[in-house]
Amino acid sequence: MRTQVGIIGAGPAGLVLGRLLELQGIDTVILEARDRDYVQQRVRAGVLEQNTVDLLREAGVAERLDREGIVHHGIELRFDGEGHRIAMSDLTGGRAIWIYGQQEVVKDLIEAREASGLPLEFECSDVEVHDVDGDRPRITYTSATGEAVEVECDVIAGCDGFHGICRPVVAEAGEMVIAEREYPFGWLGILADVAPSTDELIYAYHERGFAMHSLRSPTLSRLYLQVDPGDDIANWPDDRIWQELHTRFEAPGWSLTEGPIIEKSITPMRSFVAAPMRRGRLFLAGDAAHIVPPTGAKGLNLAVNDVRVLADALVAFFAPGAARSETGLDAYSDTCLDRVWRVQDFSTYMTMLLHRLGGDPFDDGLQRSRLRYATSSEAAAKSLAENYVGLPT
Ligand code: APR
Ligand code: PHB
């Protein structure tokens, strides 16, 4: 097989890249390790920033998002039993966020790709990349039916997530620097079959730990609790989860409605940046290169930003004759990392602002002061808001 861009991974990064290149007439093959149901059902993030929505609309894959996505113009920070609204849209000249599950974005992109009849293969195993330092890199894999396949490419996009095979290949060149932070807490997340008890997302700071109230639809709530990262979900029967949520969200005149929990899990939190995001003709995008803690709701949005930059650079690279240019590809890693670090800073800020850090009185004093400042100074609120809705690209 021969293609211009071999894309490894059918998460948001790989699928959005495939769509952007399709619209520019560039050939792609997308190879995914898991089966289709798995990638479409995985419950993950649910906040799309303004830039992401704009890009999905331009790419012609936002029809259902525009119908079913829920636009939000503010968020609530809650502490000491009191809620404080950050009026995001008012503070950012009208920018907003949309609530729409990551797996819904993935479903829409898969559907669009299949409607175009372009190659997207699930259940690929033994995926390996070769010759990335030359100008004919190759991907080899075993197909779902057990056939050994080779794809000859001009460029390979490693969109294979944090546990993928592409980042180690870039690291083998010996120049990769890893910057990383682990946090002494994780998130217990639940999906509950009950109407949300709030119109806007609530981020709550409480002496027993952070809690967040999000949603997926008018009848589906998504809630999170800060827990020990090593904690076992078996220690959290539904009653205990609801009890803890009631305690951490407690505020006069407000109550949380319980409902059947249809999904629950604990995920650790980390920050991670691998640089550079390139080796020769292999380019990393999304979680393959970086992870942010979920407090800023940025993981998917950052992945989409990477592939926007990569798609633009590839259009110049494949341009005919004298218009052809490698400048964009040469700048790719630095351009992406600039935004990655802005988002790392914001995600760390949100994480350290809202999580209980072990009860040290100095940390506690700083956190409360920062919370009061963020909710009383327009300058501080504006800084939070412009990062939350996503700085312009
Ligand atoms: N070969 C083919 N596919 C692979 C391989 C492999 N060797 N290894 C992993 N994959 C697939 C995974 O199964 C997954 O579907 O690559 C895909 C990577 O997708 P994501 O993990 O969703 O990563 P990305 O597309 O970068 O999207 C980032 O995911 O974790 C969230 O918060 C994060 O929302 C952000 C988004
Ligand atoms: C979610 O809805 O899953 C969500 C929302 C906001 C966050 C993180 C996750 O900061």
C-alpha cells in the first residue's frame, strides 16, 4: 500500500488530522489498534473549547455537535459553601465552551470518514514504524484478518496516545527531553442517569477534597471526586460516592439529585511533555506527546490544536512545484509546544487551585486567597476565563 500520510491511532488527534487532510486532497490511511466499539464507547473528556468547535464546523463534522452540544457561557467556583460565577463569555468577548462527549466527536469523525470511503482500519496489531529518518518511512502491521501489511508513506503521524509505539521511536534518536509531574491524587469519575443539578459546571474546593459537577446531556450527569491515586473503585459503593459528593458540594439553598450510577472509575493524574514532537518524517500529536491533568478540560483541545498545525504544515509540504515548503514541518514541534506549555500552566494552576493538598496550613492559606482573588478581581477572572475558553490560535 502507498499513501501520503500514514496516521497511527483513531482517537481525536488521528481522526481530525485525517479529516483536515481529506479536505485538502491529501491521501491518508488511519490504523487503529482497538475495535470500533471500544473507541466509540470509551467515556472520556467532555468540554470543547471555542477553537475546537470552530475547527470542527469548518471541517464539516459539527452538524450533530450543533444540534446536541450544550453551549456554556460561565462556570462556578464553589468554596466555603458559596458559589461564585466566572462569566467566561462576558470576560472574553463572547467566546464559549461546548459540552459534548469526546466519544461523540469520535463517532462523528468515523462516520464522516466512512461516508468518504477513506481507509480506516480497526484491530491492527504489531504496528511498527520504519525508516523515519529517510524520505520513504513505512508502517508494518497485522490486519484484523491476520494479513501482514506494509504501508509506504511520505510522512507518518503518531497519534497513538500516551501508551502508543511512536513516542519511543522519537526517543530512540536520543534527543528527547521528558518533563513530567505526578500528583498525589486521582479522580473518581461517575456517569449518572439523572438530570444535572446545575446549569453550569461546578468546580468545588472543600477540606475533604475537590469535587466537580459536569454533565453530558439534559438527563446525564458526570461528576468527579478527588481521591487517593492508589484507591480502588471497589472501596466506593454508590452510597459512599453520593455521600461524599453531597458533603463536598454543600451550599445553602442548593441540593444534589442522586440517580443510578452507570459508569465509575478512578484515573490517576499527571502532567507530561515530550520534546521534540518530531523525528525525521515521524510527527507526534496529541496524547502521544503530552498529557495534562483534567482540571482545565484541555486534553482533547490540545490534541486538536496539534493536528491543526500539522495539517497546515503538510499542505505546504505537499504543495506542487515551487510552492512546496518544509518550513511549517520544521517549525511544527516548537509551534505546538508553545501552546502545550501555556495549557500545562493553566491546567496546573486549576489543579493546584482546587485540590486539597494534604492540609498544610500554608498551602491552604494560599489556595483560599487565590480562590477569593479569582472570584473578586476582574483581571484574575479574565485570565482564568481566556485560558478556559482557549486562547486564540
Ligand atoms: N497502533 C494503532 N493504534 C494505536 C496504537 C498502536 N500501536 N496504540 C494506541 N493506539 C490508538 C489507541 O487505541 C487510541 O484509540 O491510538 C488512539 C489514541 O487516541 P487517544 O488516546 O484518544 O489520544 P488522542 O487522539 O491524542 O486524543 C487526546 O484523549 O486522553 C484523552 O484527554 C485526552 O481528550 C484527550 C484525547
Ligand atoms: C467532563 O465533563 O468530563 C469534564 C469537564 C470539565 C473538566 C474535566 C472533565 O475540567
